[in-house]
Amino acid sequence: MKAPPCTKFISVYNYSGLNIGGKNYFNTPVHTHVAHRDNRGRNVAYEHTEFTSGKEIRQAAANAGIGLSHDYDTTFFRFADYRTGAENTMRGTASGRTIRIVHSDNYKTSFSYSALSRTYKMQMYSHAAGGFESTVDELNGKQLSFDNLLVCFAPIAAYPGDSGDVQQVSYISGGEAYFFSRGRGTGGPLGEGLPRSIR
């Protein structure tokens, strides 16, 4: 089955006006983003020096007349509903204390579970350092951490035509998805949406 073009979803979900700081690849309006440059005293490529913050994102949205409050009445995925205090204890699932994702030889992401904080700490591979380094939140100087992780693998390729190498991820074509929480994980093949084992 061939995936529908990106432009279909722009019109179906009416998000053409939400393109803050993006590229005008598909003739959608682009609103100026608000960010700052900081090389953090390191010799890094220019594209790795741009940062933004909650304050800057709110300012960019205000400049473009985009509201940031959207009501919804369901959770995004079929996990335990955080609004009710329910928890998914992941009982009976496999150990998932260390997750390493290899994007390419020099682009790798790692997450290590901390039982003390019950979070996954994020690290990125540094070619310059020759190893993994903590991924730090620029706003508070702390290592990024997450209660839950959802890792999806799916076919990816550049959009046809002059897309400037914008990548199209085709989840509808299959792949795999893995959910990690509390140091444990489960997953399986992608079909329609998430695999049943992690719903």
C-alpha cells in the first residue's frame, strides 16, 4: 500500500498554519520562529547551535497568532490514563533497563533506566568524545529523563521530487514499535497503529 502524500495530512488535519520555523516545501505558510544560537564553547557544526525554549516557542506562536491550548478527551496512545492515576506496572514483560538506538555509525541514542528516579536517562553518542555523553536540558542544566519511552522503527526515505531531502517515515508500511516503562519493555510489529501488546 502506498503512503498518502504529506500534503493530504496538512489539509485533513488543518495544521498548515502551525508551521513555525519550518521550510516551505509543500507551499504551506511559514511563520518566523524564535530561537537563539549557542555553540556552548565547542567546535560544532552550525546546525547544532540553535536552541529554543518554552518562552521562545510561546512568543513565536503568539507572533503567528497560533493558540497553544487544545482540548481533547482521550489519551494519545492506549496506555494507562494519567488523568485517573492509573499505572501500567508492566508486570510479566521483558527487562528493558538499557535501550540503545543506532541511527548511523556516528548517530546513536542511549537510554538507561534509574530505579531510584523511575526514569530513563538520555545520552547521545559524541564522535568528538568517542563515546556517549549525557543529553542536557539547556534550560536547567540537567540530564534529560523520561518516565516512558516509545521507540518506533519504520521505512524511511526522502520525499520524491525536490524535497531538500525531507524524510518521509511510512508507519503504515509496517515496522516495529517498543514501549519501555519501569525498566521493562514490550513491543512487536506495527500494523494499524501500535502493536496490540503495547496498547
